Amino acid sequence: MKKFKIFVSLALCCVLICSMLSVSAATVSSECDISDIEIPIDATVTDAAIGTTLDIKAKSAILMEVNTGKILYEMNADEKLPPASITKIMSLLLAMEAIDSGKMSVEDVITASEHACSMGGSQIWLEPGETMTVDDLLKAAVIASANDATVALGEAIAGSEEGFVAMMNERATQLGMTNTNFANATGLDAEGHMSTAHDVAIMSAELIKHDLIKNYSTVWMDSLRNGESELVNTNKLVRFYEGTTGLKTGTTSGAGYCLSATAERNGLELVAVIMSGDTSNDRFNGAKKLLDYGFANYEYASIAPQLDVTELGVKNGVAQKVRISASDNFGALLKKSETTAVTQQLNLKQNLTAPIKKDEVVGTVDFYLNDEMIGQVDITAMENVDKMSFLTAFLWILDGLLK
């Protein structure tokens, strides 16, 4: 079985591909171009106030907050463009969901088909009949953007790449990705294979909510086949940008240089998407500018509800009062200048009558920003309070008399 290392050198990588594969330049992903992977990104912090136009060298870009889906910055975000290997975000989302549902396990062993091994482009050079665990195939797909590994995963989930692509398009529709159509599982250029920065951000936000993906997307270097095949992450933000959690690069001759980058700081998780940059440097610096902009201007605030009472009276109950508490803190995406301006209003139900069930909603804390309600948190009962019956009242009286 032929096994090769994935080298950092562009020259060696391309020589290996050209010597082993007979594919045209138009269909070969240039993900193996990691010749600049050791060069740090521009360390200058983006100092841009909200409303400022960022100098991003790409056809399309977007910055989205993961939890709320709120768009913080966009540039031609709905323009349909070839997505290259950031297509794999959807492939990986389906893999994560298959694992979560129990359909597949990271320990499962998959046998590579001839079709999966024929992909070309970025690959780990699987041989037909070679076996590899789901865990290793995920490493290859996420870290090294391996097309053969991605298709092998897709075939294991859906039976064929065609069936898997149908699942990808169905999931895209479910997520509201209205401007996306997938023609393959890998992102190699194909007619009709299109997406937008906005749609990519949507599926990226959905994928990064699966903590398992971060076991792979945050890894800088790893290996397969007992160390014989080395993997270097094509996303150099993993090494050079604080808080990076992923997610996926993409490059083809038709798509240019693309990137979906996720990062988290102080509870704020952002996804920045760059589509069709002219150079690798353009995508990384563009994503960095977007992320810097987001972290400089916004925060995900967790605000504790303020309760000036801890109990409410109950009529006709075996207890005269019930303890209450807030169900959770209020979480909100806010401009940093707005956090101290949030006010609260407590609204409690009056004349509670038994029976009361534990966790029953008995009021709300409403949160306001500039007189506009931006959300609320439920106030709930901490215990059951049964209704007082004649028998219960009689037994209480009898118990008191006996004492």
C-alpha cells in the first residue's frame, strides 16, 4: 500500500499530486498550498468603530455571532460564489449529527471505496480497500481538507456520494441556506456548486455548536498511519489568532481563496467568512479584521435577574408560600457601550392558587435597552404546593389536637 506524508512544502505537495493523479488544473484543489503556513498573520489589531468600512480584499465577506445569528458586518454577503472546500462544513455537520444520533461512532472502521480514492486535490492518498477509523477520517477532512476522507465519510453515512449530497442540500434547506446548492461533498469546482458568505456563516455556526468538531478544528499538527502521514492544518489562524476554534479553508481555481473562521473570547463566539480572495494572505487577514472588529465592539453579556422577593403567597394550598427563582441568566449580544444601559422589570403573577407545580412559570423579568424590551427570563416555582383538600385539612387539625 502506498503511503505518503503530507508535506508543508508546496513544491513537494504539488509534485506528489501531479505524479499520482491525472486531473486537470481546473479540478485540483490547491489546499496543499501551505507554503506560507509558518508566516504569522498581520498582528496589528483592527481599530474600527461600528459602522466603519473594513478594507477586506475579497468579493464577499460576513461576520456573524454564533448564538444569535446576528450579522455584525457584511459585504456582498448574498453573492453566489463557488465555495471550494468550505463546502466540507456541511459534510462535517452531517458527520457530527450522525455521531450524535448514534448512526456512526468515531471508533467505527470505514473501508475506502474506489470512488472515494479517485477524488484528487487535497487528499491523504487512501487506497481502495484501505481501512481507517471515523476519528482518523475526521482528522484528515478537518485538518488537511482531504477530499478522499470526506467522501469516505459521506459514503458511510448515505451509501454513496450522490446520496450524501442530497442530504447536504436537504440540510441546507432546513437551515435556511436559500442561495446554496451542493453538487459534491468536497468543494471541487463543479457546475451549479454555489453558496454565499451568509449561507456559509449559517452552516458554520451550526457546526461549531458541536463541541466534538473542536477536537479536530483546533489542532495545528497531527498524524495518521502510526505517524507515517503528517497533517498540517490549512487554517493558520489556529496557530496565530487567539481564541480560534476553527473552522475551514477552501481554495480552487474557480473559487479563489476562501475561509470560514470561528473564534471565541469571553463567551462571545464569532464566525467570519471570506469568499473569493485573490491570495491566501487576503483570506486570513480579512478574517482577522472581521474577528478583531467583532471582539472590539461587541460582547455576549450574561446578566443575572434581580429579584427583590424570594417567595410568593399561595391561596388554598398546603403551604401558604412558594419559593421562587429565576430560570437562568439573561444572555444578550450587545455593543460594549450598551451593557450598563440594560434595565430590568420584575413581573410576578398575583393571587397564586394551589396546586402549584415545581418549575411552573409564575412571572418574568423583562430586560430593556433604551425603552425597548430585548428579552425576558422566566421566574419559576422551586417546589410543588398541593391544593388543600377537606381530608388534608381534617388530618392537620387532628394532628394538632393530638399534639
